[in-house]
Amino acid sequence: MGRYVVALDQGTTSSRAVLIDRTGEVAGVAQSVFPQHFPRPGWVEHDPKEILASQLKVLTEVLVERGITVADLDSVGITNQRETTIVWDRATGEPVYNAIVWQCRRTAELVERICCTAEIRQRVTELTGLIPDAYYSASKLAWILENVPGVRERAEAGELLFGTVDTWLIWNLTRGAVHATDPTNASRTMLFDIRTGKWSSYLCELFGIPESLLPEVRPSSGDFGVIDHPVIKGGIPIRGVAGDQQSALFGQCCFAPGGAKATFGTGCFLLMHTGAEPCSSEHGLVTTVAASAPGTDHLEYALEGSVFMAGALMQWLRDGLGLIEDVADSERVAQSVEDSAGVYVVPAFTGLGAPYWDADARGAIFGLTRGAQRAHLVRACLEAQGYQVNDVLVAMQKDAGVKLTSLAVDGGACRNDFLCSFCADAIDASIVRPGNVETTALGAAYLAGLASGFWSSTDEIRSMRRVDHLFEPTLPKSRREELLAGWADAVRRTRTSESI
């Protein structure tokens, strides 16, 4: 048994390799940025070969930098940007088109054309837990079949394969021996029946997808073959796979119903573990599959809500308005004033996400007076993130019928003490910041190490978890209610629709 598990963390803008030792600590990291392609407004693509090359590069680099060999590695876990769609030739491995990235909006009209009635949309949501949207893989795959010459004929002849990024990496790393994904990634394609745990013939027919394209669905913690690649030799087993947000949920040790995490990045993704039964949302969230430990004989589920603007809001303060020189300055500036002086920022720059789903809403600032200064606006932008987190968590608690007592946080912005403290006040629950914030990589590593026996159980993993800081709510109830009422009024005046 090796000394480390390595997580391959394939993200939207970069690929990373993270070495995790037996105590759950990071022993080495390598990262490589790869190009983004924007062929038309609203279109986002990646070159699948550049994704693969960057991932191999960082895996090699982290081994060289640490002076370790393949023999020191117990296993590999993969976590990845979700929904991004790749189609390639099963014989040659050549992609038939660039990867269509989850952010790409080219298929919005295609989704509207296919999911053209309320009955169809309801059926899609019942099967997948998702709200029909261009975000997911199904319409991206349908677009490739419709628009790339000769691809549909080749697909129907069984010559092509489809996969999200995890599947593309697995297939290449095993030299075509394994064409597989896991349930967390499958549940983001809008082709997967989350109750039966199988691809849906109805959805494949609806979107015109030959089922021969689709990968085998294997447990998130299990056997995904052995790496057999000219760049990395030595037969490292791939034993864990999960989409990035579900991987972070697992990495935060949210193994049981009620466990919840928020990942602060460009936006903010919140997931709550809901157990062995899918919890349908009536409050603007989506239902997705959670990653499970080995030996679990059923799928486990989570509710998910997306906030569009988190870190991007602070970048706007820096780059758009020039109010701060560095995002890290925001904490000091916000704490230089006692409150936001009645200022609210509703960051609907690209619409409002969960739980409102108002695509036409646009950002607004309310409550400005002559007394409002730079620091009040900076503080209001940080507070807006706490308010948005609370909006999603209120919806989650209503859907799941549970009372949240704590929320685990990760991502770059969680290093901001003011943000974490205000979030605790906004949600009226504890905010837990772990000692190791590499939770996405940790989740993939834990899934691999549990399958290989590197770690014995989730109890052992939980015992390794360190808490860096626990933020408790301190705001009086009356003041909290006053602030939340002001936020609700600001959102109401920003919205263009009352559909949800």
C-alpha cells in the first residue's frame, strides 16, 4: 500500500493534482491553467486534448516536486467540472468536436424546443431532479449530434462515445479499457433516472441520444480501472470519482442527512445531504445524487442551490469600480464601519439563481444616502453573499424538513472572517471552516482511499477532520429580522418575475 492518495481535480479553468497523506493532510499540489475558447458570444469550449495534457502534466509535476514514485501512490481519485460534454471516436480517441462547457448557453433554444410543454418539463424534472436547462449535458450532446457533420451517423453506428470530463480522463488514462462515470456526474447530464440509478430510455429518445454513446455507471467509490498511459506508468488504480460539488460535500464529511456545505468560488454552490430518498424541491432547488462510501447498497441524494455571484462580486468591486486593490482587502474595509448604513447590494448581474430563478433580473443597489461611503458598499457586497446563502438554506430546510444547525464552508472566500461571521448571523447557525479547505480534492481522495482500504471507514475520516474556526451567530434576533426584511425588500424590487 502506498503512502499517498492523489486527487486529480479537473476544473473549469485549471487542472490540479493534490497529494493527500494518511492523516488527510495535503502533501503536495501542482496546478496548470489551460486555454478557454469562446468561438461566439455565449459559447464556451475547451479542447479535450488540452484538458488531458494539463492533467497529466500536473500529476507528473507533483510526483517530481515531491521526489516520489508511482509506487508511493495507493490510488487515484478524480473530481471534475460537471456537465461539460465530450464526444470522441471509440477506436482512435479523437474528439469529434471541442468540449462544450457547462457555462455555454448555445443550447438554450434547443432545450425550449425539446422541452416544449409543461408535461414534458415536469417529466424531465421527475426523472432527473433537474430543471430543464442548457446548463446540463443532454442538450449539449444533442447539439453535437445535430450540428457536427457526420456525427449522428457515426454515433448510430456505434463508433462514438460520450462522456463528462471524468469519463474522458478515465478512458484515456486506462487506454480505452474503461468507459465509465459515477452516479454524481451521471445525475448532471439530464439523461439519468436518479431513482433507478440507470440511464433513461425516455430521456435518450426525447433528446435523440443513441444509448450506445453512454458510459457505464459505477459506484463513486469503487473500481474504475488502472492507469496505463505512456506518461504515467506503474498501474495506479483509479478508485474514486465524483463531480466537484458532490466531492466537496464528501470532503466536508457530510455523510448523513442534514449535513450541508457551501463552496465559495466565482459563485456559491450549496448542497445538503438528504439521505436515501430523493427530496423533490418545491422552492427552486434541484435534486442531485450525492457520493456514497463503498458498501452502500443504494443511491444517496442531496439538494443543491446555486448562487451566481460570490467571489465575482468582489472582483467587480476591485476591477469594475476600483473600490479595493485586492479582494483580501475587503475584510479590513468592511470591518472599518459598524454596519452597511442601510445599503443593500443585490448582485443579479446575470440574473438571480436559486431559489428565485429570475434570468432577467439585473443587479441593483438600494438604500444609498449621502452618508454612504466606500466601506459601506464593500460591506454590503460581503453581506449580500450571506443573505443569498440564507435564501438557499431556507429553501433547503423547507424542502428537506430539517433544521440546519451548522454549515461547512470551503473555497477561497471562506478565509474571510467577516464573511463567515456574517453568514453565521444571516443563517442563525454555526459556520464551520475546516483546517484543510481543499475539500473538493479531499472528497475524491477519500472516495478512492475508502475503496482501496487506505482508510478503513468514514468514521476514521471524520476523526481526522480539523476545524480551523467555528463562527457562532451573535446578532440579536430583532436585528437579524430587520436586516433580512431589508434584504427581502431589495430582492423584491430587483425581480422581474414571481414565477417561483
